[in-house]
Amino acid sequence: MSTTDNRPFAIRTYSPVQLKQALKRMYLIRRFEEGAEQSYMRGLIHGTMHLSIGQEASAVASCIELTDADKITSNHRGHGHCIAKGADVARMFAEFFGKETGYCHGRGGSMHIADVQTGNLGANGIVGGGLPIAVGAALSAKRLGRKDVTLCFFGDGANNEGAFHEALNMAAIWTLPVVFICENNKYGMSTSVERSTAVRRISERAAAYSMPGVTVDGNDFSAVAEAVHHAIARARAGEGPSLVENLTYRWRGHSKSDRNRYRTKEEIEAWMARDPIARFQAELIAHGVLDEAEAIAIAEAAVSDVEQGIEFARGSAAPAIGEVTRYVYAEA
């Protein structure tokens, strides 16, 4: 009798509790960003924002087995990474609204949310800015003899920055416990990856730095989880870095100022039909991890959490003008 388990990797690897939490976090990311977008349109928050709606599987599947000791670095499109690492959406909204109860006391805003206590070293408005930071965190872990790993999220545009090549090179030379995760959503602002990058797959660049590189469907939760799982295991075992490329798509424009003239309606609709949340939920139901009623309850709970988070943010106090420079620099 065959003992082959043909279930998707995530189903056979993680517990029902972990998988349900993962689905909840994916819904939280979607509803958080929709709530942020609506708050912006109502004039409750100012500036701009970069939404990752459509990319939820990449963030949550990558982080599913991380502990608080493990680190992540993020980029300007980083709300999903925060939530995947366990951030409280109420404190995230407070940061958006510039309130004292936010993760960075209202000083960071959309692009600079961080929570060092849970290993979130923060987002970064500089393209490729998180890459050398991740290498530094991984070097620290190795020098201190710890087993924690660092996941470094960046977009396809960053793979042509000098920091990308420098970071991968140093990580390989020093055999550091870091996983580089490229979320290739096809466009660096309005420039397609086909027009900006010489190689067909960004993961092919791993070969130049003597590390494994793999490209997976970034909207397939199990595919992402499996690729990152192996990369994390390699890092924890002291075997060095890996590069994982998640092929995904952002449903919205680059930022709120994007008029979206470089993409066709047909392209956007084709990717929306590959909704990673719907795919993962259907997979969980098909394999008996949850039923339709439980799925509805999880989705509704995410909506409630976001609504409560917005109210928490609106009711929180703004920073005192006299303390405007507090928390900007490290304090003894």
C-alpha cells in the first residue's frame, strides 16, 4: 500500500490551528489595506501609501513558522509583512494616523512600521534599503551563536540596485542565516520587469553568489511555504543564504498617486481571478481543515478587528508637539 501523502505541503506540514491563523492573517492584510485606503480617501490620513492587496500569500506563507526571535526586514509595500509577523492592526492604524499609540509613536507612518519585540526590524522607503540591514541582523545572529534567521522582503525593482548584489555577496561569503525573498509583482513603479531585468527569473541571480535560488507561484500559499521552509532550514543549519522569488501581483497601483496607465484592464482582471486568499481558503476546505461556516467566521472576524482598529486609532492621542523629536533617535 502506498504511503505517499499527496496533500499540499502546507496541509501536511502545519497544524489546523496554524493554517487557520494564516488564513485570518491573510484576511487581516486585505481588510487592513482596504481600511487604510478608505481612511485616506476620507481625509483621515495624509501622505501616500503602497498597498499589497493581491500579495497576501507571499507574506503570510513566508512567515508562518517564524518565532519572535526570528527577524524580518520589509519595504515600502510592507503592511502585509507586519501583519504576517504578528502585528496588532490597531497599533498599525494608530501609526498610520500619526498617533502616540502607534508602533513608532506616530513618527513612522505607513512606510516605517517596526516592532523590534516581535522581530520586525521595520519597513524601508529606500528601494533595496532592507537588504543590507537583513545581512547585519543575520551576521549578529551568527556571531552570537543563535539559531534565529532573518527574512528579507524586497520587490523586483530592488534586484537591480547595487545593495542587492552587495548584500547577497556578503551573505554568501559569511554563510549567513538569511533568506532573501523577492516579491516579483511584475512592475517597479510603472516599469515592467521584462524591460528592466536581463535575466528571465530573478532567482537565477542566486547562482552568481553560490546560493540556491528558486522561483515559485507567489499566489500559491503552499508553494511559497515549501520554498521558504527549505530556505529557513538551510539557514538554521548553518548552510547559508537562499533566494526565493515569489511571482505575484499588486491589484492596486504603485501608490495612491499611480494612474495605472501602464497596465491593461485585462491583465489586472486575470490576476485578480488568481486571488491568493480564495485559493488558500478553498484548499483548506477541500482538505477538511475548516468548513464554509468557519471560513465565513474568520473573514468576519478580520473585518471586525479592522473596524475596531480604526476606531482605536481615531480615539488615540496625537504626540505632544513639545516631544516631536522624542523616539527619533536611540535613547539610553
